[in-house]
Amino acid sequence: MTGKKALLISMLILAGMCVLPLGLGIYPQHVLIVSLFYVMMASSWNLLAGYTGQVSFGHAAMAGIGAYASGILAAKAGINPWIGICLGTVLAALIGLGLGALCLKMGGIYLSLTTLAFSQILHIIIVNEYDLTRGTMGLQVPSLMAEYDKLVYYYIMLAAAVLILSILYRMIHSNLGLNFRAVQNDELAAKSLGVRVLQVRVLAFTVASAMAGFAGGLYGHYLLLVTPEIPSLDLQFYVLAMTVIGGMGSFIGPIIGAFALNILAEKIRDYGEYHVLVFGLIALVVARFAPNGLLGLWKKFKPIKPIQAVKQKAFPTP
């Protein structure tokens, strides 16, 4: 797909997203808003796992840091929520920088375990610091606007998602993106070519943490309540499932996964307490028959143009 064609399709999709909520009720608008939050979370986590090969279980924790930092500043100190979101984003980036510098040298399973431990420690602190965070009851936070309006929140979340996706697209399709891929595919080869592996990984970790903090801050002010559910492992594994099922390592995959799984989760709530079982079975089926995600499944059955077919025969993929 050429650059002009991709830009045209993107603009048409964006135009469709702008008019989509106008004919919908309050609840469908809510589902779309939450889906946009998951688009930001899954796409930024994909920068770590899909492009640099770093499996972090602390991504939801970074969203929680952004949400609680903004919420506490707004509710306790009376700071404007927009300023609080910016400060929460910076705090998440700084913590991501520090955590990345400490654990990314280990890599592999050690990185996953360290970020998992960090997530649990943060969760314990949030639950026990009742005077500051209100524990499991949740911290009530003000709205981003004088009068609460879901439609306005939809456009705010849409603009935020477009901003994050634009930054990720520019990063992935630049020399920095080539460095990300090099580090993921062969670390030793990347080092031999002069790529600063540790710095590249820390940068990716910091950027992803900042994006998660930004998304978490917006999400908390949309809900008007920041709870330990935001930095929970449940949300982390939900984001992971969206990325993997949508198509990890691709730009569009996490977007597809976020919308598909969140809408699916809303539909299967009718099954009551069995909805988790149904959701798990669907995830297993997708993982079994579409290991490259929904995007990979679509590419597999997409009609191949004659020129592409000749190229595939002449240069078969290993």
C-alpha cells in the first residue's frame, strides 16, 4: 500500500470515527470511549513487546500512576485536571525511565518478573494509603470540563488516540524504528552495527510509560473515579490479549484487537458469570487458528495480486 493510499484510508476512517457517535446512545458512546482508551494502551504496549521484544507487566501500573497523580493533584491540591494529566504523564515517564534503566539490562523473564513485582507493589501502596488514594473505594476526581458530556469526552479520547498513534507511526517508520526492530531480531548483530541496545530499549520503555500515564489520566477523569482497577493485573492482561489477538508487531493489530475485544466483552456480559469463560474460549480459538492475530488471519485470506504472487514464488518467505 502506497503512502498516499494509506493516508487517504486513514483520513476516511478518522472522518467516520468523528461522525460515528452522533447517532448512538449514551452506552454505545461509553463503549467507544473505553475502546479508545484501550487503543492507546495496547498500541503503546505493542511498542515494547511487538517492536523491541520487551514483555512488561507494568504497563497498566504506569496508567495507574498517571491516573492517580492527576487525580490527587486535582482532588487534593485543586490543580487544573489538564495540568494534572500533563504532570502525571511526566511522572509516569520518569518512573518508566528509572525502572527501565534498572531492569532492562536483565531482559527476558527477569524483566517480566521485575515489572510484575513493581505492579503488585504499586497496587499494595494504593490500597493501603487510604488517606491519599481512598483505597479500594476509589478517589473521586473532577471532570475535565465544567459540564460532563460523554460526546465531548469521546472527541477528547479520539484526539488523544490519534495523537499517540501518530507519534508511534512516526517512530516506527523512522531510523529509530529500524533500531527497535534490530534490537528485537538480533541484539548481538545490532550491537555490532553500532546500535546502542540499552539506550534504545530504555527509550522505548520511557515513551510507552508516558503514553500509558497519559491514557490513564484521561481515563480517570472520564470515569470521575480512580480505583485500583486501573493499575491492576487484570487490566494488564486484558491489554496484552488485545495486542496479541489483534496482531502483535504490527501498527494496526492492537487497534483492531482493542475495539474487537472490548466490544466482544460487552456483548458476552449477557452470559453473566460465565462471560469470562466464554471470553477465554474465544481467545484460545483465535490463538490456535490465528497465531499472528486477526490481522495475520486477514492477510492470510486476502486475495494476492499477480505481481505479489510472482514475488512470493521468486522470494518465498522462510
